[in-house]
Amino acid sequence: MELIGVWIAVFLTLCIFSFLYRDNPFYRFAEHLFVGVSVGYGIVLSIHQGLIPFAWDPFYEAVTQRQLAGLIKLIPIGIGLLFFARLIPTYAWLIRYPIAILIGIGSGLAIPNVMQANIFAQLRGTLTPFTQIHAGTLGPLEIFGAILMLVGVICTLTYFFFSVEHRGVVGGISKVGIIFLMIGFGSAFGNTVMGRVSLLIQRIDFLLGDWLHLI
């Protein structure tokens, strides 16, 4: 079985690599297979970790044990079923209600977390080194890094501050912010490329090692 799994993995890997030549049926087969398996896995996971424990089991227990309190769970189940109203043109407008509830709850849960992670934590991380500078626990390079980080944050935020026309000093600061943005985008892109290269190296290692036993 292990040998069969290796050959299947080799075939699918070569199908994906065949796109380097041009689009072809082998690549489309592997692509469609990947998408189909991913969607099927997601559906099964949603059923076993969502529908059954949070909808079917509570409803079944409420009906069999005649628990009126358990029937309250029919309300969220009914709201979830309204998503399928989209399939019936006459009642398609009912989908607005579960979407509105989903967006409202999602925003209420996400906004505080985003504020904490992207604003408060970033602000704390930017200013914390200056407390260490005051305590005299940082060396020259760390001090330079802290000051550079603060300058970068101020210049970058100035670039996105549109209440004042970007001329004169404000324009100069915003141009420095552009430089920091380009450095940030470049490092992010480089990290993405390195991640893709690591995947390529892993596949080449699989082909040359597990399949051909050359390394």
C-alpha cells in the first residue's frame, strides 16, 4: 500500500509540474482532483463537527426526551436553514436575515480582536523598547532599531493620513513612508517566494529520494 501511495503521489506531482510546459489535461485532472477532495473534506468536516453536534444531536435529544428548553435550539437551526432559501427564487430574500446575523456576530467578535492584535499590540511593541532604553538595558544597535521602527510607523501612518494635503513636510514624511511600505511589501513577497521554493524543494526531495532513491 505504501508503494501504491508513493506512485500516486509521484503521478499527481508530475501532473502539476506539467503546467510548466503548458496547460494540459493532466494538470487539469490534478487541479480538479485537489479542489474536489478539498471541498469534500470540508463538507464532511462541517457535517461531523458542526451539523451533527450542534444541530442534529440537540434536536434529537429535545424531541426524544421531550425537553421544551432544548427546542429553543430550533431557532438557530432554522436561521441556518434560511441560507438554503437562495435555492428557491420566491423566498431568496430570506437569506438576508442569516447573512445579517452572521456579519453582525462576526464583526462583534472580530473587531475587538483586530484592535487588540493590529493596533494595541503593535503600539505596545513600538513603544516598549523606549522603556528599556530609559532603563539602560539596550545596546546601540537595539536603540537604533527602536528609533528606526518608530520613524517608520510615523511616516507610514502619515502616508495614509488624507486630512492634510501631502505637501511640504507632510509630503516628505509620506514619501519616506512609501519607502518603508515598499520594504515591507518586498519582505512579505520574499517570504512568500521562499515558502513556495521550500514546497518545490520538498517535492524534488520526494521525487529524487522516496521515488528514485537517488539521494
